[in-house]
Amino acid sequence: MGIVEREVPGTSGLEQRLREQERELTELRARLAEWDSAYAAVPERTVSFSTVSGEPVQPLYTPFDVEGTYLERLGFPGEYPFTRGPYTTMYRTRLWTMRQFAGFGTSLQTNQRYKYLLEHGQTGLSVAFDFPTLMGYDSDHPRSLGEVGKCGVAISSLADMETLFDGIPLDKVSVSMTINGPAIILFCFYVVAAEKQGVPAARIRGTVQNDILKEYQAQHAWIYPPEPALKLIVDMFEWASEHAPKYNPISISGYHIREAGSTAAQELAYTLRNGFEYVERALARGLDVDDFAPRLSFFFDVHNDFFEEVAKFRAARRIWARRLRDVYGARNEQSWRLRTHAQTAGVTLVAQQAENNVVRVAYQAMAAVLGGTQSLHTNSLDETLALPTERAVRIALRTQQILAYETGVPNTIDPLAGSYYVESLTDRLEREAEDIFAEVERMGGVVRGIEMGYFQQEIARSAIAQQEAVESGDRLVVGVNAFTEGGDSDIEILKVGEEAAVAQRERLAALRAGRDAAAVQRTLDALRQAARDDHNVIEPMLECVRAYCTLYEIRRALEDVFGAYREPVFF
């Protein structure tokens, strides 16, 4: 690998170097004061020098803006506190997983898109579900009318999941599923679909998002009230620890919090605090932290402020490592490692001059890689208008491949480490996150904060401030409120008709006619009883899936026991 021998000074040489550094710092203080005076004499441009989150940015950063010692604050890649990366060799051994978020129409249509993506060099799949599936409705439910297959793929039963991954070996391809309220049901569909391929749960790889707390805070795709919803998540931790040790049963997500309008510090803090809540719930169940924590993964947004985004990833790793080791008593270093997927910021894409979105995505992708992500999805240029076309998806994938193979960025680990600006941003985001943690504790924790509307209101305030900055011109968006000449782009978009809904209704009718009705009723009754008895529901749910119970039938069985969530009015 080309390891370079490093000369380490002896004791006397080190003492001399420390004296020289002290003299240098004394001189630096004096020179910095002179520079500040010279800088103040020259008028600045009349723009707001701040991050996208609204934090002021100094004109110059020096060693005086960085806290702590190297070993305390940075360390080495793959070693506590993991500021410089969760793995020792990072991209020199293995590049990040290149994903594309894909799904539309029927499972057959999406299966064909997946095979296209894999043929063009994609190394992992991310499933986008349609809105009825996200909410736990079958495609023929009255509330699904007009939405089937429109914003993702329609999955109403095991049969759909089998078709979705037909010809795609689930022991070789890592699959991420973005779903939350009914996540446990889709996970069971996936486990049995793999089983039908001859792949046992112990060999499946991938992640299901399954982060219900951020749904109450930002995205609103929930089904059950918070307490039973958290119980289902711990059920998955418990079952996966024993039966699917390579699978991540949750992806604790800041992405949707940021897309809803939060600042970078809020995204960081709310996401990690949600993660702590899941750990605490699992510990309360009696699980050993080192049995489940190594399989917890994260999912962050990558916004436009390049350096702030790099710093956010670095701060997240440091906070997580310290909390898991010092507060929750994790002994396994794997539990301390924060591993994350990242996605470029959909909220930054604009319809005006849509080709510019390619540039935005490229810079965001570079920030994610310099921040040390393990997996990356790059948005397509047309996603602000519709589901992406194959051409747009190919460009988004090529963006990652150019970054990986042409820029030299993966050649060295954490190349921005030691930048006074980046280290200062990392420290600042960490301090702000700790302040937010303390505030959440004062109000009684995450669930109490949700019930009070704290998270919802704070995110809304930040979103309003950012929108006002655009409307006032304080924040420039190319093609929207600046450099608007040239008109809008003529972009081909993907249109999904009603054919998917028709096909799904026919497919569901045939499924219901051909299955064993007695087995359906028996397994649903067993699931209800397990929920009433406060048992782990995964095994009875897998039996429901094997009997070809539908998504909504399983949802309703649990809803009969847990009830449905209705959000209080906060605004």
C-alpha cells in the first residue's frame, strides 16, 4: 500500500520543538493583530459572510480557533474518536458504495431499472416506495387512488417483493429501503423474498431506514403512536442481532430533518439524539449495547455549504463515539464507529436552469466523500420536476465515478484535517449539538419534545429564515434570484401513468383469490396476540408474509392493538 516510514523525534528533540512552537505562537498573536488591523482598513463586499445555516464565517482561521490536542480531538482513522474516519484505510482499501434511489410504477418496471443500474456500475440499490406503500396501504385501498407507483414502486405483498428482486442475488447486492412507518413489514417481505431465493437471513446485507422519530419531527409518514412504534424498532434490533447480523435494522436519518428546513447543527443534534433514544430503548429491553450498536447506521443530507457539510460528518463521528463509550458503556469499538450513508440535498435542486443541478450535486458529493461517508446517493438533475429518467440517473452515477476515479480525492484519508477552518467548524458544530442535547433533556427527552412540538417548531423557524434569506436576496441561488438570464431548461421528464395502478389491482385480486384464506386469518390473529402480549412480533409477522397477507392487512392487525397516531396541532 506504499506505507511511508515516519521519523519520530526523541525526547530532547520533542522538548525543543515544543519550545519553538510556543515562540511561534507568541509571534503569531502579534502578527495576527497586525493583519486584523490591515484587513479592517479595506471594505468587504456587501454580502453576508455566513454558512448556509446562517452562522457567521470569519475572514481567517488560525491555530487559535482550534480546540484541544491532536490525539484528543482528531486521532487516527479507524481509531477513537473516529473524527478522521470510521475505518483505518478508508477509500484506499474500498471506495464508498455508490447507490441510486430508484423505484417507480410496478415491481416489474423497477426490477428492470435496477438491472440497468447494476449493469452500469452501481454497487448498491436503494428502494424508493410509492406513497401508499410508505403509509402502509395496499395499492387497491381507496386512499391509494391516484398515487400508485407515482413517487416510487408499489409493494403490497411478498409477491411484489419477489418480483422486485427477481434475478438480483440478495446475498451479493446490498439493498437499502427507505421506509419508516411500516418498515418492519417491508423488512419481513424482504427477508422472505431472500428466503425464496435460497438466501438465509444471516446472509442478507443492507439497511432499512426504520427511523420513526424523525417522522414525527419532520416527514410525517407514521402509522402508530410513538411508544408502540419504538417497541417495533427494538423488536427489529433484537431479531436482527440474532438472525441477520450483516443487516442494519435502522438508518437513523438526518436527511429528512435537513430537507424540512433545519440548520446543519439541528440536523446533527436531532439525528444523534434520536440515535441515543433508540440505544436507550434497546438497553431498557435488556439488550447488550454491543449486540446491536455495531449494526446501527446513519443517513445524512449533504447541503450546499461545502466546508460545513464536511465538518458535520466529522463532528457526528466524534460525538457518537464518545457517547457510546462513556455513557452507554459500549466495549466493542465497532459500537463506537458511526457509519453513514449520505445523499445530496434534494431541497437544493431547482427547476430553473435545471442543468445547474448537476454542478450542485457534484460539489455536494465531494463534500460527502471528504467528510468520510460509507455510501452515497447522488440526486439526478430532474428530480425537482419528476422521477428521474434513465439518462439523468446515468449522469448522477457518472458523477460519483468521476469523483472516485479522476479527481484524486480518495487517495488520502481525511485530507482537510488540520485545516483551521474545518477543525473550527467541527468543534463549533459539536458544541451546538451538545447544547441542543441538554435542551432536549431539560424538556424530558425526545418523545416529550415531539409531543410538545419542539422539534417541529424549531425546524419550521429555521426553514422560514432560510426562505426569507432567498426572497430578500441575502442568499443567492443561481438561476432563481441571480443570473437568471437564459430562461428555464427544456428537460425531458419521466411520466408514470395509471397503468401501474391497474396492474396492481389485478395482481392483488389474483393473489387474494389464490392464497389460503384460513392461513391468512390464522397468522394475522397470531400477530395480534403477540402484540397484545408484548412479545417480539417478527416471527409471527414472517408467518403472515409467508401466507401472502398484504401490507395493509398486517398494518391493520397491529393497528387493532396499538391504535393510530394523530398529531396534535402546533402551528
